[in-house]
Amino acid sequence: MVDRSSLAVLSPAELTALRRIGRGFARHVPEHHQDTLVVLGLVALDMGGRLVLTAKGQQRVRTADAETTAASHP
């Protein structure tokens, strides 16, 4: 069981997992990352049983992408 806030900083591997799930590639994400992201409320199962980003997960990806863009264009 993960004992972290949904606002906790994600590791690079967790952020990559979140992005892959958002792009529809959950099958390429290790199960322990899937479990962590579900517990944090960043992903959930849809009606078809697929992992998808929650609103919180979508926001985390947007924020991370914006930070990456800002860091690469000082």
C-alpha cells in the first residue's frame, strides 16, 4: 500500500508511467507503477476496464509538461 499524498512528487519512472497511461499504453507500464498511480488517484479504471487518467492525473501531466518546456526554454 502506498502511503503518499496525491500531491507528492512523482519519480521520473512514475511520471513516465502516467504519460504512457494517458497515451493509451498502460500495458507497457509495470504493475507496481499502475498500482501506485491508482492509489494516488491519478489513474482509474474506465467502464471497459482500461486504465485512464483522472482529472488529477491529466492536470499532473499538463503541469509536468509545462515545467519541462519552461526548463528547456530559459
